[in-house]
Amino acid sequence: DPGNALPPGVTSIGATNWNGGVEATEHLIRLGHRRIGFVRGTTGSVPAAERLQGYLSALMMHDLPHDARLVAGDEFSAEAGLRAGLELLSLSPDVRPTGVFAANDAIALGVYQAARQLGLHVPDDLSVVGFDDSLLAPLVTPPLTTVNQPLEDMGAAAVRTLVDLSQSRPVTAGPIRLATSLAVRASTAPPAR
């Protein structure tokens, strides 16, 4: 999926970032979280903006207030996740999030590191949801709940599009979006009482 907007008529293949953002945030809401943080991806990235909009939409759909103090970050990296995690988790206990949705898995792992540095345990003190379902997601401790992007299907769609183009067959103009799904693992739990 491109990081920036493409001209009209250009074919692109990506995931349903907004839907994934809604699904990740609603998972935390269903567990009972009411103060949910969001760690953004790279500034100017279309997928990062769509995931943020999904997060905001889920809050709105569940009548939860949007607190701007609970949104941090500016890059798709573990280092940015660590910085943003330290910022969010250092807020006063009445403001600090009990759950965090990170715009990708690398950011989520940075949030894990921030929690460890502050003596917090995932998921007992903080639930974390990532996005991508990267190879590391099921291997970290605890295994990361994350939004799965259908990378294999996205690759297959890209190959089909290239073959069609090479054989002068018509192709879909504009974005092709494939559905995401939530891979629930051990990084999320109801908030501590």
C-alpha cells in the first residue's frame, strides 16, 4: 500500500486500514477499556491516517470521548513506539491509557518496551494491539494481538494486475482494498480494576 496518495486512475493494492483501525479499537472497548491510546505511524502516510480515522470512528461509535493527550507518535518504528509509549504511560493515572492501539507491530513492540521500562506488565497493566500481523507478532512475549493484513492475497492481486497489464487486458483503476481481520493473542485483557 502506498505511503502517500496516488493520482486518480492509478491501481494500488492495500488493506482496509480504516476497518482494521475500527476493529482493533473495538476489541479494546469490548474488553472494557475506556481510555485507549493510539500511536500514529509516519506523518503523511495514507495508511497511518486511515488507521487513526478508524480509531477515532470506533471511539465515536461507542460514545467514548477523544482525548488528544492519548494520541502520540510520528513514525512506523519501534523507536517511535518507545518514545510515544513513554509519553502516554507517563500521564497521570486518571488519564493514562489502559489499552493502546499501535499503527503497526513495530510501534507496538516499542510500546511493550516502554511499559517494561516503567514497570508495567502487558496485558495485566496495559493491553496492546498492533497492525500488520508481522512474523514477530506471535513470537514476542506476550504474543501480540494485531490486525492481520492479507499480504499473500495482496501479492496475488498485484501479480494478477501485472499479468493483465502485460497482456493488455483491462485492470481495475484506483485502489483495490482487501479485508483485514483481527488476530487475538495474549497482549490484550480486560483493564485492571
